[in-house]
Amino acid sequence: MTHAQALWYTGPGQVAIRGEELEEGEVRVRALYSGISRGTERLVLQGRVPLSEHQRMRCPRQDGEFPFPVKYGYALVGEVEHGPKNLEGKSVFLLHPHQTRASAALAEVHRLPKGLPARRAGLTANMETALNIMWDAGVAAGDRVSIVGGGVLGLLIAGLCAQIPGAETTVVDPDPARETPARTLGAAFARPADAPQDQDVVIHTSAAESGLTLALNSAGIEARVVEASWYGDKAPAIPLGGAFHARRLQLISSQVGMVAPGHRPRWTYARRLQTAMTLLLDPVFDILITGELAFADAPGQMPGIIADNTGLMTVIRYP
């Protein structure tokens, strides 16, 4: 048995460190970093996972039951301490809660591509989601694309869209601090009042009713609007009156739990995740990591970090 420590959400706004004894698995990993998925983990920390989603929202290796107490998280990067000889000492990513050590099956462990720093690899789960949204959106060369919501996910999508030849990509967000990362990633930036109109594709990631309204109003005739936000137990008002039908808009959902339909016959989850890590080889994405905290300080600092909408990705650093 191997001793480990894990972060648990124990009540609304409450985080604690608990000891764990790991059973031996095919691979044992010593954690280096894990990424805090601010939007999803905010809903978990607030106890806002709807009863209907308690099973679907379970993450790999989760312990406990929603709403509390629950061990949650899905972006752990570490070094293999024990396992196949070709993996020992190598850096890997796995979908696992925030924990100092992890025991996993070999299939759950994904070796980082050469040149990908462990810290930046904390963005892997978000990049995998961004890639799936891109597939659902069907962004093509020359498209005019708006991403409404300049959080980590929206900015990752913007960075991918900006690499498509001829695409005109704009991040729309009320926070002027999001302009620098948007432009660094190759996209334009606009405040909501100046959002571009008649867009070919609009992707909404803000998880706000006003953002969804703006996304629908920004779309051109027969354009596709991709709803990538998750609202937890909220029931947002969707403005389907006005010109929604006259302009024949397409409103579709996107969620990382399934590979996008156009890719599903050929792509496995493992292939998609490996591709996400390869995309993160570009050091430009370091601009999205705006905070770091030590694991031991997490119980006191995580509630404030998760509640704060001004930062982007915060990673936990392990001893």
C-alpha cells in the first residue's frame, strides 16, 4: 500500500486534504501538477451538480457522491514511479482528481509528447474539449468565427480557429484583460457592444444567458451556433423568438463526453487526448496559465481561486 493525499470538496465552498492508501495498480504516478477546471469545479464546489447528472458527471477515479463529500478533478500530470520499464521516470497525463500520487491502469496513463512541459500539460483536458468543440462547429477556411466568452476554453478554441487559413476569429468578452491573451493567440477581440455580426460560426462558452443571447444575435443567416457552456442546475432563458427562425439558425450542443459525430467512427478517446497534448507543444498557450499554488495551500486558497472570474488557468504544484 502506498500513502497519498487528495483534495476533497466537503461542503459548499469547503476544500480539505484527506489521506489515502493506494492499492497497487499497473502504474503508480507521482503528481507534478494538476489543472483546476474553474467552470466545472465551481459548480462542484457549490454543490450545483443536478441530481439528473450525478452519474454522467462522475470523473474517472472519483470517490464520494455528489453533492458532498467528493474527490474531483480530471487534469493530473505526473511522473511514473512504478510500471512498465519504458514508462518509469516519464511524464504522463491522466484523468484523475487532485492527488499527490495515483494508482492507475496502463490504459489510463498517457505519455506526454517530447517537449511538452508538465505545467503546460495541465491544460490537456481543456484542450481536448476545445478540439471536440471545433469538430462540432465545423469551422472551415475563411470563416468568420466569434467565440463568446474569453475564459480558458474560449481562448483555446480561439487559438485553434486562428490557425485555420483565412479564418477571421474574434473573442468577445466584457473583461478587457482578455484582449491580450486573445491577440497573443492570433484572434481579434471585442467587447459585447462591438461584437461582429453576420458570423458564419458562433461558439458560446460564457455560461451566461446574456452571452447566449449575444451569440444568437451575432450569427448570420443559417449559421451554426455551438453551445459549449454547462449551466449545472440553472435553467437559462434561450431567446428563440425574434429573428431566430427567420434566419434559420442552427443551435447545437457540444460536450467532451462523446467524440464529435463526424470523427467518432475513426477517433478513439486516446487518439483525441494525444492530439490535444500535441497541440499544446506550442509555447504560446503558456499565456493561459495565470496562477499556481502549492498543494498544501489548496484548502485555504482554492475556494477563492475557483470563485474568481478574472484569472484563467491555475495549476496546483505538488511537493
